[in-house]
Amino acid sequence: MPRPRAFDERQVLERAREQFWATGYAGTRMDDIAQATGLGKGSLYGAFGDKGKLFHRVFGDWCTAVVEVAEERLAGGPDAEALARLSGYVHLMAENTASDTERRGCLLAKGAAELAQHDPTVAGRSAETMTALLTLLRTEISAAQRHGDIDSAADPERLAALLLTVVRGIEAVGKAGLDPETLRNIADTALAVLPMPEGQKHLATVRPARTDLVPSRPHDPPDSAS
Amino acid sequence: MPRPRAFDERQVLERAREQFWATGYAGTRMDDIAQATGLGKGSLYGAFGDKGKLFHRVFGDWCTAVVEVAEERLAGGPDAEALARLSGYVHLMAENTASDTERRGCLLAKGAAELAQHDPTVAGRSAETMTALLTLLRTEISAAQRHGDIDSAADPERLAALLLTVVRGIEAVGKAGLDPETLRNIADTALAVLPMPEGQKHLATVRPARTDLVPSRPHDPPDSAS
DNA sequence: TACCTTATGGACGATCCATTCCACAACTGA
DNA sequence: TCAGTTGTGGAATGGATCGTCCATAAGGTA
């Protein structure tokens, strides 16, 4: 019975994300978003509440996407390919940052840096996201250990935390200005130093020349949430 | 012949840093800084130009301090203690983040996240800082290799980049909400996976129980620039 | 078709903020 | 002591920004 909305909510959120991503929370004006989406202020406020609520919505969606990308890459599959999945994921994240020529970084990092200290919602959501990623990584490391690709004496929890740190760290040093080639090397190196089972040499890939440990490395994921 | 300044420039910069650190660039008002320093707007603008210039000054000083802390910890000393120096540095950085209960994070990361994309000065300064840290780490890794504490077949450049990424990554995941204990473990793990020379086992420290690889770990550095 | 409900979007109000301005203070050198 | 010069701090300015309001449009329903 009421008049239906003339806009696609998802599309509006996408445009809003683009704005927040480009200029941060404080740096984005509601007028910008109105302009970018073609919506009037009335519709915008009517549909999403206020600037804060709109950002929370965008930020939450982003976090969901980040975890989904990890799930696509990591969850499921035979133990025999667990190490390859881990490698693919880490390299994907490195590639995302490396190809981010505009240096927009990741909205998760950007939002957390700007707001986590004062906004419990953002703080909570980013923390959830970290633990979700940690769980995915730990599971995969355990799988690789079962298959004998990673030393089973190592603590999967710790290795997962290390890999997560490397992934998030690549984003950080990328935004800080390290060049793409270095970023890709970091991903290689991180995977190369993972402890191999006793008896196997694992050092080779840390040597200067080797960069071929890793299987094919996909570009431009559908939702390239870096 | 002119009237001398009644304020201490260093002290004013310190207070300004505190503000920018706490609330970011856009989130900090010049009135806040005036209030915090006790200066009037006229003095503030007369002495530092405008908000942007003031931030650049603060940001630059911070970057200098970050490198200085690394130099104090890393540069100089016998090769025999190079690995210990590396370990001390990485743990110090982890401790800084772990003890940052207010979750302010690091101004370098915060500033870069907020401004690097649009402000070439910030982008350039943060990039310089990264390469300076990289150089310090590489030098120290080479020293440890000479002494036989790290496999000399490994590329010091790559290991340095990995360690830098871990250090910056710890800051990032810390701000994102991982608990202090996990952060400390990450530092342990990163050091434990460094490739040992052939013949030596290096895996032990990745095992759950071990956390004692590292020498004493200082708290509260003079200029605790995390 | 007439009516009711919701959407729309631009104008508006109130607030906030960076920057400038200015009257006055403080110090130096003659 | 007396200019002359620079520092000081708060009031004023001008522009920007968030959120509200309201007259109107557009579906649905009877």
C-alpha cells in the first residue's frame, strides 16, 4: 500500500562504501553520498538513520565480505591441498594490496584506525572479524599438518596468528608505501618460513631466487575486499 | 629586540601530538590543541602555520622517533648479539601494542591510513620511514647470519621485510582487537620461525609451551613510539 | 477514481570549525 | 624611558556540514 522505494539499497550501500573507503568516515560528507547515489538527503536519512548508522552498515558488510573471501579460499577441500589454499589466500591478499595503486588500503583497517578507539560497534565488529579469520587459518593449518605439509609439532593457533598478522601487516606496509614487488615477496617469504616436518628442508624458498613455491595466484577477486 | 615566545615549542608539539594521536587529523580541532597547550589561536597559527603544517610537523617527529627507537635497539653491537637485538626489538614493539589499553594505535599507521592517499607529504614520510626500518632490520639480520644464528642462505632483504611486516601487522591486529597475550605470542612465533642454519633445529619455539627464546624484554621505553 | 501511506529531494536551521584580525602585552635596544 | 617589533589570546568571520522539515510525487487499495 505504500509507495515503494525507487532505489536499490545494495547499490546505494556500494556507492556509500566507495565514498567512505576513499575519504574515511570524518572526511566523507553526507552530501557526497547523496550526490554519488543520486538520492536526496531525506531518502538517505529515512532509509539508513544517520551517518554513523550508515557507516556501521557499510563497515559490517565489508567485514562480512572479508571473511567470505577467506572462506572461499580456505574452507573445505582435501587436506592435501590445505597448504596450497593457505598459499593462495596469502598471495591473494598480497596481490590485492599490491594492485591497490590508489593506496586506498582496506576499509577494515582504515575504519578501525579511525574509529575503533571511540566507537564500540566498530571495535567489536573488527575484533569479531579477526577471530573469524584466525579460526579459518587455524583450521587450514591443522589440515596441512595432518597431511604432513607443516610440522605437526608447531602450534596451529600460533601459526594462524602469525599468518593473520602478516596478511594485515602487508596491508599496513603497503599503505605506508612499500612497493608491490616487495609486498609479493613478503607473502612468499611468510609461506616459506612455515615450519616443515622434520627431515624436510624448507629453507630453499627463502633464498633470493626462488619465488615459485606457490601455485597460480588469482587476480581481481569478485569482491576484492583487500 | 622582539618579544620572545612564552611557550616551549617542544612541549606544544607534544600536546598537539597527543591530540592528533587520540582523535586523528580530521577529528582534532584547533581549539582542542589551543586548549590543551594553553596557547591562543594567534600564537598557534603564528608559530606553526596551519593545521596541516602542524600535523606534518608532529607526524614527521613521530616518524623520526620510530626510527630512533629502532636504531637504539638495533644498530651497533657485536654480531653475537644481533639475534638478541632483533628479538628485543620485535618484542618491544609487540609489548608497546599489547600495553596500549586505550587502543590508540600508532600515529604512523593512523596518519597513513587517514591521509596517505591524499597527502603526498604524509605518504612520502611514511614510505621513508619504512625503508629506514627495513635497512636497520636487514643490517641486523646480516649480522646474525655472520654469527651463524640465522641461515646464511636466506635472503636478508626478504627476512627484513617479513619482520617489518610482522611488527606493523601486530600493530594492525592489535588495533583490530586481538588480545595482548596473542600479540606477544605472535612476536615469539615470528622469531621462532626465522630459518636457523642447517643442522640446527629451530622448531622447538613454535611449540605451544615455549616462550622463553627471548632475553629480557624491556617495558615502557623512554619515547614509547609504538 | 479517490484516498491513504510512504518516498523523495531540496531548502533550511543550527552548529561547528579553520582561519583571520586586532587590541594589547612584553621585551629589546638606544 | 621610549619607541619599535613581535608574541598573545580571544572575538569575529566565513564557509561547510549534519540532520530536519515539508510540499509534492508515486504506488497501492477499495
